Amino acid sequence: MDEKTTVRQLMKRAIEFRDERNWKQFHDPKNLAAALSIEAGEIQELFLWKSKEEVERFVRSKEGIKRLGEEIADVFIYLLFLADSVDLDLSRAFDRKLTENGRKYPVEKSRGSNRKYDMLG
Ligand SMILES: [Mg+2]
């Protein structure tokens, strides 16, 4: 499905869902940023107190990957709403940021390294 779906199509569906419920009035950037962060916390909650092995088992289980997918989708939906609330072109922002990250983390210096860009030397 990812291969044939555009960000624009997903944004349109999310906005239609929101507008059918007249929820735009609640969707200011501050509240959407909070909702996004809360949903990201729900991803962490799924893994909380589990060992690395338990997390691996969880994400390989049918129920585990379903739950993780639900929370990742919640994050993505709020990300779309947040971008819409400030008229941000997500694809452009993604492109600019990944390009910038490529400058900060050139392959020859960062490949296989977990160092932050200012410690790459
Ligand atoms: Mg959730």
C-alpha cells in the first residue's frame, strides 16, 4: 500500500476525518504537538520494562505488531494534522532535513558510528 499512496492522499483522508467531526477548532499547534508526543509515549509504553528479547518477541507476534502499528499510525496522523495546522509541506521539510543531515553526517565519517555530528572529527 505504501508504494501507491502519496502523502497528499493521506493528508486529505486525515483532514476529511477531522472536518466531518468539526475538530479543527481543537487542532492548534500546541495541542497537536502534545498529542503527537503523547502518542509517541504510547509507543514507548508498549516496550516499557520489557527486555530486548521480549521486545523482539512482541514485535514478531501478531498482536504485538498490530498494537505497534496502531500507535505508529496515531503518531503519523497527528504529524499530518500538525503539519496541516502550520501549512507545512511535509515532503519539502523531509527533503530539506534529510539533505541537512547528509551534510552533518557524511558517509565517510559517520558510517558505522553512533557519534553525534559534532563529535565526528
Ligand atoms: Mg494511541
